Amino acid sequence: MLGPNRFGHPSAAWRDRTNKGSIQVFLDTWPLQTPSALQGIGRYTLGLASGFSALEAKGELPLGVAGLRFAGQAWHVVPLKELSQGKGQPPPRADTPHCSWRRRFASRPCLRRLGCRILHLPEPACMPLAPGVSLVLTVHDLIPLEFPHLYSRKAPRLRYLLNRALTRLRLLAADHVVADSQYVSHRLRALFGVPEEKITVAYPGVDLHRYTPTPQPQEREWLRTQLGISPPFFLYVGTADPRKNLGFLLEALAFVQNRVPLVVAGALHPLHRQSLEAKIAQLGLGGLVQLVGFVDEGMLPALYRQSLALLFPSLSEGFGLPILEAMACGTPVVAFAHSAVKELFAEAAWLVPTNHMPDFVGAMTTLASSAEKRQALREKGLAWAPRFTWEATAQQVVTAYQKVLGKAP
């Protein structure tokens, strides 16, 4: 990794590699140093970097862009190629504070010395204070404002007001906002009056070289030996965040008569895991649900491919990355018809009304027994997924940068 010297200036080698210090835009990689690295925001950060890297390799990136990592008391530059390959970043630590106060206040001098004109934050919660440069924020969703009761049982109104105030301050400080979907853009305008011209919608993408329908040799054996699972099984990918609605999914599983196991893949907070285990015991699903924890992205496609279907009962999504990944792997998807899910995936997923147990159970029952229905959804998903690539995401985000720099046509 090439980076600044101890005074914050880019090294000579770095300036040579970037056309004499022409980097103007830096992608903040802080989410990769926190537990967010194991969630959608971490994958978004790496995916966007890979899109920029692809454009750079083809000579189609009109701006100098690099990653930026904060460590110790300084910012360190990470070239796009290294960032897109997951290099130059320390492994995430569970005990890392969500936002470092040293990082919040150490921005202005170093960013200016690096020649930074735009700092792009994939996670708005980690916004530096008074950075002295233009800020671009990616807003993935506004779910805590949609469902405040899920995030605070004792004082949901107070939690809502606090989240709303913090979000408003971040949006006021931002020079431009990147939204994951038209749904998020609409919510930003409706709740906060963000001008439409201040928002760029850039759908996240999927790596179509990694997420493919073609099985790898021995992947079934890997699932058996490494995770202790064997087909057939249903799959859920994600956290146990309250709005992910895993309690509903477990209840649906209990209603399905052909007892197909459910595999839950994703990093779970200890309290969430404890709650899920209690629910599993309450419903008599012991031995039918496997909580396999975080699954590395390199092995995640195998999990999608070998499953009967991805079950995704989330109450709201700003995008729904696991849905897209499953489709790219040829895996049927059952989800609720709402928010960005309806906007983006109605053509290729089996969508049912939100929290409608009979329809959800009916979809699970049909997919467990009907190879014909699974094949029909598989074909729809495989035709739909190529519409979303990280390179296309990066192109849209570049237009946002150009608007901020005053270079948009």
C-alpha cells in the first residue's frame, strides 16, 4: 500500500502512479475496519471500488479516485486495484468503535495536503467533522426512521427524533447524496426535502464473475465438511437486525409440512443469536435450523447455488443485495412486495404481501416440491441480474462527483 508520509503528504511513488498527484476523490474505507465489513455496507464499499478499478483499467475513469484509510492519527491512501482486491485493509475488529473521534477531528489538514476535493462516505454515520472538502454520502436506507419501534422498545419516539435530527445534519453537511434506489431517493425528498438535483440514484451491483450459476468442483463437499450442511435447504443471508424479520421466517418454516431445513448465513450479534435460538426452541425447530454465522464472500455463491431458494422476509430494504446475488447464482427468491424490493425485483422474484403468512408459506411449499417452478424463477433471475454491475454503479457515482466539481454537462 502506498500512502502519505508522516506529515500527510503523498509519497513520490504515489504521485508518479496517479499522474502527479491528480487524485481528487477519495473513497472512505472506514466501514471495512468496523463490523460493517461483514455486512452489506462493507460489500458495497469493496464493490464500488472494484467498479472504479474496472473503469480505470479501461481508461474510462475521468477523475482520479483512490481509497482512504484512517489508522493511528493519519489517513493512508489505498490504490483502487488494491482496495478492490481487499488488500491494504486491516481485518475488521468487533471491538472497533463505530466511529473514532480521533478520525472525526483529524480530517482537514491531511485531506487538503492530499489534494482531496471530494470525500465519499459509504457509511454516513462515520462522517468526519469539518473535513474542509466536499462530502458525498451514500444513503442506503432510512429504515430506523420507518420502524423506530423496532430499534427502541422503551422510547421509540425519542429514538426517532434523535435519528431524524442526526440524519438531517448529515444531509445538510453533504454536498451530494448517492441513493441506492429510487425508493430511497423518494424517502429523502419526502422526509427531509432534499432537492432532487442533489441526489444521484446508483443501484448497487453484483460481481457476475464470482456470482454465477455454474457450480464449482466439490462445492457440495465443502458445504458438508466446512458448514455441516447438505442440500436440500432453504437459505437466509443477512444479519438478525429487527427489520430483517427472522422471527416471521422461523414461524413460516414451522408451518411448512415438507420439513426442509433452513440455513441462516450472516454475522449475528450475540443477543440476536440468543433470541433466535430461543425462538427455534419455542417452535420446536431444533435440528431444522442451522446458524452458520458469517460466510466469506468467496464461498457465498456456493451456498446460494445449492439452496432451493433464498427466503428474504425483510420489512424494508433500500436495495436488497442478497436478492441480486441469489439471482445471479440462479437461485429463486421469495420476498415481500415493498420498498426497493418491489421497485427492483418484481420482474424476477416471487413477491408476496408483507407479513402475509399463508402466501409466504405457500411459496415455500411450492418451491420445496416443484422443480418446474424453481426453474422458471431461476431463468427469470439469471436474465435480470446482469442489469446490475458494479461498473455501472461506479459510472453513476462518477456523475455525482462531476456535479460536485462543476464538470457535469
